[in-house]
Amino acid sequence: MTLDTTRDNRRRTHFAGHDAIWLFGYGSLIWKADFPYRERRPAYIHGWVRRFWQGSHDHRGTPEAPGRVVTLVHKPGATCHGMAYRIAPEVLEPLDVREKNGYLREVVRLHFDEGDGHSAEGLVYLAGADNAAFLGDAPLDAIAEQIATAHGPSGANRDYLLHLATALKDLGVEDEHVFALAARLHEGER
Ligand code: BEZ
């Protein structure tokens, strides 16, 4: 199941004419910044949590056996920590293609971990509940089982989860959902 959001994203011209844009990464962008950037700073956003609720039919799974990757789910009072990148606007173009399976560019206010409360408007890729690849919530054991077994063109779904868990630990970020899933994967390997 695919929903190609590339064209929608090209029409989302927030920050048109800007020389540089802040992009907030909360998933693979934390540990896989394979694009040019001018600056990289730990940051967080308010009102969102990271959840393995988005299906991956094109990267970490297949249409027959989708994997699960993260999206953001609105939760008042919550904070989601990640990494902010200062990028040139043209860097978004390949990212739109890479993240075309349901993710749309949204504007967020991001707060920098260091810098005395400094914040800025930026973009985040968000896959909402209304996109065709959205899988939503499920028991953690079922999510872990799906991640443990799914593979796609970008590799094993378990590697995506474990890279993310390691990157969050390295940042000193507590993420109950991600760490509980990573623990289940490790338990399954014993
Ligand atoms: C991210 O790491 O911010 C990200 C997650 C899913 C799709 C695109 C970007």
C-alpha cells in the first residue's frame, strides 16, 4: 500500500525564499543524516510522541509484509526529543522522495536543548492517521513481533528500531515506547 506524498510536499512551500530551513528529525534522521547540512543540534518539540504506528511497505518491509516505522502522534503535554538540522531548501527534494509513503511536511516550533530557551520554526515529516500506510496502535508484543520479522529494500526493520534506540540513548533521551520495543527484540533473541 503506497500513497505517494511527493507532489503534496512539493506544494507545501512554507519557508519559500528562505536561504536555510530547520528540519526536525525524530526517527531515522537522528542516526542516518545522509544529506548535507550546515548545522546539527539536539532539539525537542512539544505536544507530540514518537510511535511505531506507520507501516513501511517500501523501506523496512514489503507490500505483503509491511514493517513499522515511527511517526508522531499528538499528545498534549508530551515532549519529543530528536535532532534538528539546518539545511538548504533543495535538500528537502530527495527527502520528499525517500519519505513519500504517507509523510507530509508540517511546520513545528522546535526548541534547542542548548541555547537558553532558543527556539525556531522548522519542518517535520509527519504521517497522520489518515494516510493509507498508517497502521496505528497495537499491543507492544505484536508491534515487536512485526518489527522482528519484517525486511525491506532498506534492510531489516529490527535494525531500524535498534539504531533508533541506540541513538536516543546516546542523546540521553528516555523513550519508553522505543526502549520497551527494543527490549522485546533483545528478549526474543535469547
Ligand atoms: C525523521 O526521522 O524525522 C523522519 C521520520 C520519518 C520520515 C521522515 C523523517
